[in-house]
Amino acid sequence: MKFITRFQLSFMMFLEYFIWGAWYVTVSTYLAKYLDASPVQIGAAYTALAIATMISPVFVGTIADKYFSAQKVMGFLHITGAVLLYLMTFIGDADAFFWAILVYSLLYMPTIALSNNIAFYQLSDTGKQFPAIRVFGTVGWIVSGVLNSWLHFENTVAIFYLAAGVSLFLGIFSLSLPNTPPKPAIKSSVAQSLGMDALVLLKDRAYLIFFIAAVLICIPLSFYYEQANLFLNDVGMQNVSAKMVLGQASEAIFILAIPFLFYRIGVKNMLILGMFAWVLRYVCFAYGDVDANVWMLYAGIVLHGVCYDFFFVTGYMYTENKAHASIKNAAQGLFTFATYGAGMVIGTWFSGLVAHYYMVDQQHQWIKIWMVPVYIALVVLVFFIFFFKDKSAAATQQPTE
């Protein structure tokens, strides 16, 4: 691959995830502070992104793939998204904000798949080349968090100005990316785009147990995305946005351990480690503080790498191994739809209800709030340990390229 092409794809990933990280981490605190949003309204805002995740595969699979070059579609979506991000700065009502963030999410989420498609089209060996390019997305998320803290943007309307500016730049830059033409010969229905062809996997008892656990573990996951920034600000931590990027840093580090561990300890033990990390993380948040137990707050953040990589990245690899070659793409689509779509819709809604229930005199009862995902993760963990049994090669070998 030419150096200029590698640079373009890496920079594309950097900007793509910079935009997301610039507003997503701190928007809960912004809503509570400036729009006087209730926990339920904050939960609704995060639900909007999950809803968009469920719909975006239809857009990419049935429209973008057939009629337009991927880089042109991505350019249009990011430029339009930049306008909407800017207009969000004028919204002063939490209910109106939900509809704005929903429309924006419907524009943004398809660009995740489009950026991957653009990269894949240029690569000769995706297994070896893509991780080195995709890691710049994690770097972009980290830089956006550090920059928000350094410029004192976090939890202010400036997060949308920053995201809008970068979105506009990426929209224009996208037009210079290597051409990724449409594939009109490929016919895909809505059901295929959502991965429904892969439902045959659920006839396998082991995969069904894993699938159920994956959807349920998204409930604890939602608590982190929705409540962590608000919680850390509430307990008095400074420069929260910059410190939360330690979670993405650990994600980048722990992902390197997955190929080594996957076929040595097996998928079941990998998934168990991931789910147990969820329990530890929320216990740390429940009993941590900014004084003697500040280490527990940092531990809760850093455990993000184990929580996410050991469960979700391992889950994608397990799904890849279980699926027949004819349904591999559908299987990954189904897993994404069920977790970051349906699972996160349930999780973000439930997280908002729990936070609302445990609010007394406008004060969050954080110990009680964090113990809810502890109990949920424990139940899912026990369920998985007792019922998941798979001695096939899919549970012990790395996926083939």
C-alpha cells in the first residue's frame, strides 16, 4: 500500500472517532447542567444513538452500497452532520435536544461502516493491515477527550462547536479519499442488512447462550456510557474528560492481548474475564471517592479495556468462527444489531430509569445506582458460566482470514 493511502485512511479514522468522542462522553453532564435534563431525558439522548445503530445497517446495506461511492456519501453525511451539531448549540430544551441528537445520530452512525468499507477496499491483507489503521480511531477519541479538558470545553456548548468543526473538515477531506465505488450487482434486502440471514446461528445452543448474554451485558455497558462522566464530575474529579480517555488507552493495550489469549484459554474464559471486569468496575465506582479511594475511580475507568475487549472484541471473533462463510457478514451485522442496537436501547432506557429512581432532592445516590449494574453483570456471569458449553474449534481457535 502506498504511504499516502495509508496516511489518508489513518487520518480518516482519527477524525471519524474524534468527532464521536468530542461530544459523546460529556453530553450527559452538559444536559444536566445546561438543559436541566432529568436522568430519564439523559437516558433518552443516549438511546437515540442506539436507535441509529439499529437503522444504519439498512442505509449502508441497501442504499450506500448500491448507488453512490462510499467516500462521497460519507462526505455528504459529515458536512450535513456538522450543520446539525452547530444548530444543537441553540437548543435549550432537553426534549427538543433528543430529536436533534436522534437525527444527527442517523447521519453519523452510517459513517462508521462507510469508513470501514473505504479502508477495506484499499487493503490487500485486512487481517494484518486494518488494525494498524483502525487504532488511529482510538487515538482520535483519546485526543478529543484530552483537548476538551485542556481547552476547558468539557460539559459546555463548546463540545458541539469542536465536533462540528472537525465534522465539516472530515466531510471535505472525505471527497479526497481513494475511490470506493458502489456495488450495484450486490442485492441486499433490509433483512439481510440487519443480519437476519444469520439467525440460523441461534439454533446452536452454545451460540444462543452467548447471544443472550451479549444482549444482557449491554445493560451494564449503558450505565458506563450514560452515567460515568456525570458521576465523576459529581464526586469532584477534575478534568474528567481527559481522565476518561484512560479507558480508551487501556482498550488499545488490552486488544493486543486478545490474539495471544483467545486460542490459549478459550472463548469461554475470555468472556468470563470480560464480564467479571464489569462487576469489578462498578464496585469500584460505587465505593470510590476523590480522597483515599481515588484509585478505585481510576481502576473503574481503566477496566474499560478488559470490559470491552475481552467481551465484545472476543465476541466478534467468536461470531466470525461460528458463522459459515456464506453468512459471515450477516452474522457480524446481527451481533452488532443485537448489542449496540437493541441491547443499548434497553440499557440506556433502563439506566435512565434507575438514575431517576435513586435521585433524592436532586442528588444522585451513586452507591445504589452503581450496584444495579453490579447485580445485573453478576447474574449474566453466573448464567453464562453454568449454561455456556462449546468445545468446538470455533471456541478455541482464532478466526481465519
